[in-house]
Amino acid sequence: MKIVGLMSGTSLDGVDAALVEIHGTGTTLTCELLDCITVDFTEEFRQKLKYAMDETQANLKQVCSLNFELGYVFAQAVKEVCAKNNVSLSELDLIGSHGQTVYHYTEPEMGDFASTLQIGEPSVIAFECETPVVSNFRTMDIAAGGQGAPLVPYPEFLLYRGEKGRLLQNIGGIGNVTVLPPMADIDQVFAFDTGPGNMIIDACMQALFQQPYDDGGKIAASGTVNEVLLQQLMAHPYLAQKPPKSTGREQFGQQYVDALLANNQHLSAADLIATVTAFTAQTIALHYQRDVFPYHKIDEVIIGGGGSYNPTLLDMLQQELGDQAKVLTNEAIGFDSNAKEAVAFAILANETWHRTPSNVPSATGASKPVILGNITY
């Protein structure tokens, strides 16, 4: 099957569209990446998404309209990756769309229900591309008592399992890790969100330098980590929770960054960037050392997502881990860091189409394996 996987994450930089060829399902599945493109969001559209995720600014009319507008953005990304590779829409069998998470509410207050909301209307994508769409992957796992996240462990199990013990660390807006013991069975796989990935770094770069991200980690490398602030950041209650768990902008978004900047005006801009970069590295290392290394033999930490292009962050993480595990990028083992999550949702769409369960209960906390996603014909 020719499938396009679509991913728009917490970093809000754009939509990744991966064109793949998939044969089979489950452990017989083979997946070839044909191409992956990123369609950047305009600054105006990025601000619309941020407003929709801000409880103090969002309104129903705005979210309703944005759901459809984003559907057209996703559809355009599908058309562009197909056109670039001379694949007609009639040759495309399926589209897997993660959507854009605007709220993820899995630890509800009294009287509320565990829930999640991803926008990017699949009917728009299906109509524009004349192709069935699988979307809304998180909700069935939540219905089964899970966190609805992380969802990438299943495709990672299919693609990365081997004789080495591996940690597959995605550093997007949020950081998440999948633990693959050597030659693991699916019920030995577990995963969880490690905390902020690039989200705080990017927001601080925008506020302090009017740049979308720390290109190559150069600003962080020029600064000095403030240990007092770093220890304050490491006291965040999310970090003390045991897996399975997940987080997002609700805990580490703009309100968190605004308070961080307001309370630390005495620090230089470069020192702040260095410190929040170290915060991401330490949150990852903390979880490994407490929740993984005591129980599993791990040889490699394989980094994906935008954070894989920040050598300062990777150096900080390697320093934290020492000789406990080697830090690599996806490219070092023949994979594409940018395409990784979009490919994952193409694989998940394939499994849904074949009625194959693809959540990992040991990662999400669900009561049992379930078939994920809704199909829009």
C-alpha cells in the first residue's frame, strides 16, 4: 500500500508528510520510506494554533474554524509530497493523520472525563485527496483506560527491535522514550513522556532572540548553565511521577515559559537558553537512571525529532549518561529523524485498515490492546 503519514507536533513548526510503501501487517510488515517533506506553518497560522491551545484565549468559533482550516493544510501537504514524487492521488491507498493536539486531558479533575482533542478535519483531507483517511488515533486507547500516548512504540517495535537494547528518544516539543529490551516481545515494550523536549527552548528563543529555535545549539553553547535555576526546574511534579504518563503544553507551554522568564530576568539570555537546554537533557537522563537502567540492559540511545539536530543538547545528554549508553541519531543507523513520526502514523494507519490492534498497553496504561483510529472513506 502507498500511504502518506501526516504529523504535526507540539513544536508547531509545520506538518511532516511521509510517503511510504508498506507491505503486510504486524510483525510481517515491511516499510520503505519513499520521501518526506515538511510544509512550514506561516507565523500567522502558528499564532492561531497557539491561541487555540491557550485556555485564556481560545474560543469555540476559533477552534471550530481552525479544525477545517488545518484539514486543508494537511491535504495540501499530501498533494505536495505526491506531486514531488510523481505519484497521482489515484495511486495513493491511504492517509494516516495524527492531527494537531489542542488539548490532552488524561488526569481529569473531579467530575471531568479523561479526554483528548486533535484537530485537522479528516473529511476535508479525504475529500480533497480522494483517499481514505485514518485519524483520531488517541481516543480508543483512552476509552480503554490508557493515556492515549505515546503511540509510536508499536511502529518503533516493528522497525527497531533487535539484539541490542535500545532507547528510542524523540525530542520534539515534548520528549518521549520507547524502551526496547534486546529481542523484546511486544509486551516487554514500554514508553512514556520524559517531559519538555524543544518546547521551552524554542519559546525562550522566540522571546529572547526572536528566532524560532536555537540553530545547532549555538546559543546554549555560548551560555553557562545556572545550577540554582536548573534545580528549581527539576523540582517540577511531573518528573516525580512514575510511568506510564504523558504531558504537553498544558504543563510546559506558554504560561510556564512566561513565568520562567518573568522570574529570571537577572540571568543573561544565553545563560537562560543554556539552562533550559540542560533541563531537557536532565529530565531525559533522570528517567533513564530511575525507570529504565536498573531493570533493562541498554546499549544505545537513538535520538529522533528536531532535538537530534542540536549537538549541544546531545552532548549534555551524553555527559549525563556517561558510559551507561551511547547516544546516536537516527541517521547513524540509516533512518530519517525528520520523517520518523510521520512514518509511524502511516504504519498505524496501515494497522487500523487491517483491523490490527496497535496500542501498547504497557506504554499507555490501557486495559488491553485495541484497534486505534477512525476511518473516513
